[in-house]
Amino acid sequence: MPRSKIYEAIWNAMSFVLGTAYNWIILVATVVLVWIFVNRGYTYGEEMASTLMDTTETEASVVVEDEDTLSTVSQQLQEKGIIPNALLFQLENIVKSYDTEYKPGEYVLNSSMSTSDLGSILTGKTEDKSIQVTILEGFTIKDIAEYLTYENLDAGATFVEVCDSYKLPSFMSSIPSRINPLEGYLYPGTYQIPADPSPEDLIGRMLDRFYDVYSKYEAKAKERKLTMDEVITIASIIEKEAKSNDDKLLVSEVISNRLNAGMKLEMTSPLSYRLNKRSDSLVQADYVAETSYNTYTHDGLPLGPICNPSAESIEAALTPASGGSLYMFLAKENDKPEQLVFFSSLDEYESAKNAN
């Protein structure tokens, strides 16, 4: 027999053996998985619960993007504490042939949900009984409470009170004692929450998102030798004083320059916050009010943040414009929007203000 024919016969025999072995491996693996997940009656949740002995209930918001797969969604569910093990979650979905064509969106999920329940919600077969709330940039704690009440959510009635007594997370352990300690740290944005949320639930989500955002700026804050509370206080003033995003770096410049020069900030927003008045309704007597939020009589920054600022304002607080502006005022012209105007000298400032 020609040598080529011998080689061909050997190759065919090896291919048959290897192919048969591969098929047997697949068959045995499938039988084992079916026996574990079906014949023995184990579900993914029951097995992991008995393994980890963890009965703590976790609720979290999960975002599914267009390109997400079973693998990426499983990993996110594990990271958020909804499931204890992503691999076992994937195996149960595969063995039980669950639909894993997940629909993009944000979902409020709970660790007490079964694999089937999670799949039903993520594929849109079961209605996601959650709602969206949008906390605007610059809202104060009081504003948030009023907004929740306007949206007919019971959490609004006790939101301010719960904020006052809420146990501060570890990252806020160094802030000074003051009224409304959470002011500045309830990050604005859109939240997917249960249909009837508790104040604690919303507060926890907002604090978590705040730290997710602020952690990106920690190194810059250390470089500028500013504490987190100082950064957020400056950012909150910027949020209230600026009339547009373009203004924010310039307002930050004025704050930075005045602090470095040992000048009082002389800005109305902290005083308005403490007196609970609009800036344009302040009267002469208000400007001598005895409060650490009166930047006309007290040096440096006010005692704490005066609203909950956006990421743009936090970034502006850490990257002020590099000019020499020390003064600003709100120029008003007929039939034109109000506009902040900035000056480096007192004479220029007073001249422009008198002309306005």
C-alpha cells in the first residue's frame, strides 16, 4: 500500500477517535449539568444560597446596553450583588433554555428574584415596576423633598428629616458638623427607583453615584490641596452663581483668586441659601446677618455646600480659568438675558456696575 494511503488511513482513524471522544465529552458534560440543575432539583439561587449562606437582600439599578450579552449582563448582576455568581447564572440560563435576548434599558432588580424572574424582567416579558425621578443640578435637599412631593411620592414628606439623621458613609467621615450634612453629596441625575421608594433608598443611590463621580477627581483635589468638602462647597457656589456652563470656569477663577488674595468672597448665593431667600430679594439688613454662610462678613468659604452640584461644576472648582478676575456682577439689559460680567480691578467693576 502506498505510504500516502497509509498516512491517510491513520489520519482518518485518529479523526474518528478524536471526534467520537469530543462528542462523548460534550454529552457527559451536558448530562452532568442537567443532573445538577434539573434532576437533583437544584436551582441556581438555591445552590448558591446554601453555599454562601447569605440571606441579605440587595436591590440595585442595572443598565443594559444594546451590545450587552448574557456574559456582560451576568457580570454586572454579580457586581451589583443581584446574583452571587455570574458563571452559574449563565449555565442555568443555557441549560434551561431561558430567553436571554435582553432589552436595553435601566432596571431595578432584587437579589431575592429567581433566574427566571430576572430573565422575564430583562427581556420585557414582565413589567418592570419602577419609576424614574430626575434630580436637577443645583437642587438643595429642600428642593428634592418638594420635587418628590410634587411627583406624589410619599418619600417627599420625610426626606429632609431623614437626610438630617442619615448615617454618613465612610467617605464623608471628615466633614464638619453642621445642619443638612448631606447637602452637596446627593448627586443630581436621573434615577430608576422602586415605584414607592423610601427616602433612605433614594439617598443611598444618590450618595453612591456621587462617590462614583467624585472618585475621578480625588487625585486633582489632592494636587490642589483641597479637601473633598472644600471642592464640593466651591462647586456648589459655582452651580448657583454661574448662568451657563461657559461661566463656570470664570466663576471658579474669581473664587480662587479672592481666596488666594485673602479677600472675602462677597457672593450672594451662600447667604441666600442660609436665609432661604432669593438673591434678588435680599435687603440691606441681610448682608450683616450673623452666619458662617455670610461671605460678606466672614472670611473664606461658607461652612458647607449650598446645593448639590453637577460634575461640570466639580471639575470647574478644580480647574479655574487662569485670568486675573476678582469681581463679577450680573448685567441686565432690556430685552436681553442676564449675563455675568468679570473684572480684574475694583475701578472697572464699579464703573461698569454704575453704568448698568
